[in-house]
Amino acid sequence: MKKSLAYTFSLLSLVVLWACKKDNYPGGEISPYLAIYDVRNLFKGNDVVLSKDNMFGSTSITGVVVSDHSGNNLPNGLLILQDSRRLSLLRGISVAIGDAAASYKPGDSVVINVEGGTLTRVDGILQITNLTNDVVTKVSSGNVIPPNRIPINLIIQNPDNYESTLGIIVKANFSPLSTPADVLAGDKTVDDTFGQLTLHTESNATFANNEAPFYSNFCGILFNKTAKDGNRVPQFRLRTGTDVVKLSSAVNVTPVLITGFISDVIGTDADYEYMQFMATRDIDFAVTPFSVVTTNNAGASTPAGFPANGWATGGLRTYKFNLTAGKATKGSFFYVGGTKKLINGASSTNISSSNWIRAYAYGGTGEGFGTGTTNLLANSGNAFGMAIFEGTNVTAASVPVDVVFIGTGGSLYSAGKGYPICNSDYYDIKNPITLADQPYYQNGTNTLAFSYYGADLGIFNKLSGTYDLTLGRWTKARTQVPDTLTKTSPVSQIESNNVTILK
């Protein structure tokens, strides 16, 4: 009891002393600038008059101007700016200031006192209204706006995240395909293989009668438009004619496409893993040999470090199969993998009647390089991948005709050491925006990968997409469709809903 009373007295004494002690801490000072991210989040469907109270003590926003009204293709009177002040998340906002909006140029840094303005949606676009140019202060000009590549599927999923920001849609065609007589004016559907989006060009735009190019990058600003049914739909607008960059129209058809794989059958993986491919032309492998190389970058795989010899690194890092016999007809599947030829590990459906161009016991040394293994494709969460090459002589400089990666972990790329990629739905040998060289996986923009699904589940990974032989490119990028197999699954299960070839 005495100890309890003493403790209580001491605690009360501390409280009294703390309460009586003069507080000399001056407190924090609220920033006058509220991030655009936070401003947008104030809107919950009803108009909001902006004030210090609802802006948490702030009065202004700041950002870099991305609008350019010289092309007559942006909504009149809107000054459009973006920032990434909150959590490094890029967000944009449109501010209605009337004709003065046209006097600002991309790269202008501005501060806008928005206190008293109204946050509202006008024809689908979230904007701040009831302001004049008097509340805008230009701080500087000529600021660099970093390029922001946005796959269309991300825009469709979260259009509000990209509204009023400057973005680039790369490697896009029109759908239906444009002809030399087509011009940009009106509403046209652009397709970057990840999705489709409406590109809107006003009839009085300075570039309205410019050619609608066959294959291009499009730089512009995303808006939301209110459709007839009342729903908001995203709409992309170019600012000027220079926002269209035409790309090469050369047609280079990939001879073989990677269409699926199973990296982790039920039970042991030893000699049971396999990969599925599709030929885009008739191939006699005795006449035109190919090779398939896999890479396993699990922590225990050796040699360690970055792969100085690329796909030819060997050891437990890369393993090669030679395809020197058999035939595959245009549009047909064929398989490369272990010798068991079973769909899902031991005691599962026999699929030896399928077109196995190479079945090789990968527990032994690879055909040219690779240490024997029971686990051809990684189960660790680190990256693994597969690539197919024309010919059987694979070196550090060899570039595949198709390549797929799963995961991003491990020692993959550093200063010219890495796994070469090819131009595909996911990878680009040159940066599609800056045209800088980026010939390796995890180099530049080549960071996309498919996902690894848990161990011992018997999942066949279908890579479902659409490849157009006329264009020599993907018109719908491959998406990963995990299909859980049983021990009795038929081969038809792994040969449906895969890649579609347009002839």
C-alpha cells in the first residue's frame, strides 16, 4: 500500500509540474500550400467553397502548368497544373480563370490563391471556379516536365488519378486502323495494347486536319467527360500537333510467341516443368533451328552477381534447350520442357501426344550451358524468365525473338550487365519516349513482369493476348491468366483462351 501511495503521489507531482511549467515550444507553422492531391480529395460529389478551415489552414496551391491553348484543343478558360507534393503522387487540377489561361505556357511554375474558389465538376471535369487571373502568380518559366508514360488500362481503372495531368500513351494505333486519308479531327479510339481510350480533337484545332498516323506516341491531357447516361468517361486531348510522334511502320513478325508455362506442378518439379509456345509461321526446326533459354535468379543460384554473359551465363542462372527437330504449323502450339510430358506432375494426365519440339532431362547439363537442376524456374519470389532465340548459338549479345519475365527480384541488371530483351508487348530496346538505348530487362522502362503464384499449386500460367501478323505487333498485350490444374486436367484446358493470332 505504501509503495502504491508513493507511486500515485509521484505521478501526480509530475502532472502538476508539467502543467505549471511554461511551454516555450513555438509550434509548427502551417504551409500556405495545399497539395493538389489533398484538394481533389475535398470533393465528395457536392460543390465545396474552399477556405482555410477546409484546407487545413492553407490558402493556395502551387504546381507546374501543363496546358497549352495555342492548339485550340483544350477546354476554354482552364489553366491546368500538376504537382506531386503529397506522397510523390502526381495529381492535376483545372482552374477556371477565363481567357487569361491562354497566356500561360507549359513549364510555368505558378502559385494560385484558391481561397473563396469553388471546387466543382463542370461537364465531368473537376475544377476550381469563381477565380480570376489576379490570384495567379507566375514564379518561373521553362521548368522541365518529366515524361509520364501511362498505359491505358491504368487510366480506365482510375481515371480520377490521372485527370488534368500530362501523360504519354506510347506505341498506339487507332482502332479501327487508320488509312492515309484519315485525319485527327473528331473522336477516335486509340489502342496501346493495354486498353482503348477516346482521343478527342476539336474541329477548329490547328492540327485537326493532320494525318491520323498508323503507329505513334500521343502526349496529352486526360479529362473526364460526362456521357449521355450521366456516367463519366475518360477523354484524352492533344495540346498541339507536336504532341503526336510517329513511330516506325516497319512490319517485323515475331516467328514464335511465348503463350504459357507451368513453373510449379503439384509435387516435385524435377523434370515436370514445361513451357508452351505458338508458331506464327510454318517452322521446320531441322531447317531453321531455335533455342529456348530459361533463367533462375533465386538467391542460391550461381554464379552470383549480375549476369555479365546475359542469357549465356550458365550455371544455375541460365539453362538452354536446342530445338533442332520437329515441325510446328502456323498458329499451332508446341512445348519445350522436361521429359515426363505430364500436365501437372507425377501421376497426372499424359500429354505426350501434343507437339513436343524438345523434351530434355534438365536434371543433367544443358545443351550448351546450364547446370542440371530439379527446379528449372524459380520458386523463391526472385525473378525467373524464358526466352526463345533463332539459332542455337546463344552468347552474351544474343537478342531473343520473344521473352517473358516473372518477378523483379535478384541481381538482374547493372551498367551493361543483364538479360537482353526484344521489342514486344512489354519491352522496348529503345525507350519509346526518349529513344535512349535500354536493351536489358530492368533497364530503363523495361520493368514490367508477370506474377509468381504460390508453391505446389499446379497453376498453368496462360499468357492471353492478341498478335496481329499484318502489323507485326501485339494489338492486345498479354495478360497472365492463372489456371489451376488437377491431376486429371485435359490438354484442352491449357490450349484454350491463350494467344489469338490475327492473320
